[in-house]
Amino acid sequence: MKENLYFCPLGGSGEIGMNMNLYAYGTEENQKWIIVDMGVTFADDTVPGVDLIYPDAGFIIEKKDDLLGIVLTHAHEDHIGSISHIWPKLKCKIYATPFTAVLIQEKFKEKKIDITNYLKIVELNSKINLGPFEIDFVTLTHSILEPNGLSITTPEGVILHTGDWKVDPNPLIGNKVDEQKLRSIGEKGVIAMICDSTNVFSPGRAGSEKDVRESLLKIISNQKKRVLVTSFASNVARMESIFYIAKQTNRNISLVGRSMHRIYKAARQCGYLKDIVEPVDSRDAQSISRENIIFLCTGSQGEPMGALNRIANDIHPDVAIESGDTVIFSSKIIPGNEKKLYGLQNSIVKRNIEVITEENAFVHVSGHANREDLKDMYQWVKPKCVIPVHGEHRHIKEHISFAKEMQIPFNLKVENGNIIKISKDQKPKIVDQAPTGKIYLDGNIAVSIDSTSIKQRKNISINGILEITLIISNNGKVKKPVISYSGIPEDEINETFKFDLEDEITKTCKSFAVNNFKQEKNLIETIKQNCRKIVKEKTGKKPFTNVNIARV
């Protein structure tokens, strides 16, 4: 029976974030699989109480006996964030370069899981063999240390999985894009390139970290008082630039925020950030004059618990800002974060503190390939087919148009769950559909979007909550109900609705034999329906209602 090569994205195709991709090779009866990346995305206000969302991996969990391993391209959360949640159901080998491996180990330590015997550290630019897959790690540049493309050689041909990347001629930390290796891969023939689509709408080039450093140095050199810089903690090159600028401007530097300290320690552990000044503990920085300190903070997206938000709201225990200081947002605005981020910036500006962002100064470059960067990759690799991933549907469609401009023979628009057959002789095609979905991390519990907890919380957030307690004596006498509520609006017209509820509850109880336990469930449901109806008529809200019966 013929052996075939398949590709299947479970996350990250048709959306930004939550990247998870599968490759399979073999016959229908004997297929071997690998997973490339296991990411998360971050929930918004439409799912109250939920922070992280990750792909439903049920499809590959069912095939775990044929799973050869998980291969990680780099350490961004949208590529590794779900691994500690999904891996316990797989318990397979994990392959990662040193920096990514350190951060992976920390994730599992937090969950008290020992993966020592499963985590395999891969040296930069080296190869691993997993069954029919020979995987060659290719050094690229991105906004984090050790980003890798994967050249995956199979009996059917070579696939280049780019991961996240751009072409940075001066990345400051780490090596440049391995152009020679990419050209060599292209000369051997690439039957398909699975490619990042994030910046396909952006003309020109993504830009260099060196240029950002020079611009930030000029900006910070002109500041007279305290300077706070907020950036993505994972951007170690940006971190090193702030250390460099602190030294050049004769300022001390202090790191603020758990993630900033975590990435700093991981980078040092892997041999990066060697020739820098030592950071000052934020508690000790209070004794340093305003003109002699730079704080590098988390919270660049306006996160409520980010260090910058706490500082701006005067609730940080060690760091404060005041009139005349400067806050620099050395980061992009991630779509969906505009409202909370602009709210934070406005609150800072109102205090006569200067705010500098990518909207009014050159303080950031993207980590993803713009169109000119994409052109370079296409010319080096010369793939027969391009399958765009890592983008919303509009990005993927535009990337296909771009591939046609680059005269790529074949292209294919895919979305999560598509199972694509890739052949060296034919155009790739969708041949089946895998079940997909999203898992929501509700506290420490993984649930579906249809879970009762999420539905109830959504209802409470919109309509409020009504709590009713009935006290029934042994002789069947119903005492005055205890009613409490929260999140239900009141005014002079409807402030008496509580008395209406009491009357309705008393009336309903009279129509039931309250000491008949078989009727208790019906009694509760009737009270719920009638009370919700009254509140709806009085306030326009239909609250989540809970009825308790206490027998004394």
C-alpha cells in the first residue's frame, strides 16, 4: 500500500496565535506523526475569568502511540504555551534548542512535572531523526532568541516549516538568517513551504534591532528624569539594548515584572547577556535619583496585572512615576489590546508624564517578515508549493496572492483541521478534516466553550446574580425569604422589586406542598422562573438566579 505525506494544522491557521501543526507519513494503517509547536492565545473580555486558550488536541491524543515527538521552533507563548497542559496526555519526547528548553522546563516545574527523561536539547543548526522525518534546524531571526525554521526531509520530499521569522541584518543577539543553508535546501528541491503570514500586508522590510537601539539611545539621552521602558519580556535583543543604553547614559537599570526576570535568568543561563551592567533590585532603586535610573517593565499591552499598570496606578510596592518622567512603549499594539492600552496611556499622560510609542517615534520593529523579507525567502528556497499559516483568513488569502506574484506553481488555502496530502508530483490537496476546537483554561481547569462555568459567568457579567434562600420549618411553615443580589441596576422606580420578589416567592410556596421532597426541584425551578421574570420587567435584566432551601 502506498505511503503518503500529510500536513494538518490544529491551531494557528485562520487566526493569530495558538499554533499547533501535525505532520504524518506512512500508509493508512501505519502512519507516524510529529507535532510542531503547541501554543496558546490569550482570551479577551468576551470570556470573563479565562486567561488562556489552546487547541483541542484530541485528534492527535488518539494517535499518541504513533507519535514520534514534539518539535518546537522557538519559545514564544503562541508556540509553546500549551505544552504543559497537553503533554501529560501524550508523554512523548520534546525537542527544543537550549533557550527554548530552559523555558519549557520552567513551565513543567510550575506544574510539578519532571520531564528530564523526555526533553531533548537540540544544538543550533543540527539535525534529529524521527522515524521517516529527518529534521534540520535552520537558524532564522525573530523577536526572541533561537528562532528556527525546520527543513523536514521525508521519503516524499522536503518541506520547509518556517516558524516565525524575518530577515534582520543586525539582530544584536544570536546569528543572522542562515541564507546559505536556505539556498542549499532550495537547491535540493522543496515540495512545500509552510510559511508565516503575519506581516504579509506590510510593505518593505520588518527592520533591524540595531536600528531600534540607535533610536532608543537618542530618545533616552534627551530625557532628564526617570525613564520607564516597557517591552515584550521575550525580546532579549531589546532587553540587551536597554542595558546598553543604561550604560551609555550613565544610568542604573532595574527589571520590573516576573516575566522580565524569568527571561533575563534564562538568557544568562544559556550564555547570553554576558557583557552588560548588573541590574539593580527595584527595592534598592528607590534610593537612586530620578535622572539616574531606567526601569525595564512588563505590561506593554496594558495587562491589568502587568508591572507598568501597577506602577501607573500607584499600587506597585517599589516603583513610582511622577510628573516629568517618561514612559516608552517599545512594542507593537497587538490587535484586541487597543482599548486597555490606550486607557493606560491616557492615564499616564494625564499625570504630565511623557508617553512615547511606535505611533510617535521609532521605538519598535516587528519580529515577522514583511513583503521584502518574504521575497528573499521565496528566492532562496524556490518552493513548488506554499501553504500559508500563522495568520487570519485575510492574511492567508493575501499570502496566496503574494505567492502567485512570486510565480510559485502551487498554493493552498487551509484552515485548522484540514488534512492536506503533499506530493512531489501533484498539487497538495485537502483530503480529509480532523476534529478541532478550543480549550479554555478556566482557573486551573481545562473546559470547552460550552462549559457551564463559562456560560454562568457570562450571564452573571451581563445580567447580575440573584440569590434566594428559603427557610422551611419541620411543620411546613415558610419563613420570610432571604434575598440578595449583585450587578442588578436600581433606581427610585424599581427599588421596591425586592418586596415584589418576596410576595411572589410566598405565593409560589403556597401552591406547593413544601414538605414534599419530591416537589422540591419543581418548586426551585418555578421560583427561579417567576423571580427572573419580575426582575426582567422591573430592570430589563434577567439575572443568573440561585435558589437554596434550608430546612430547620
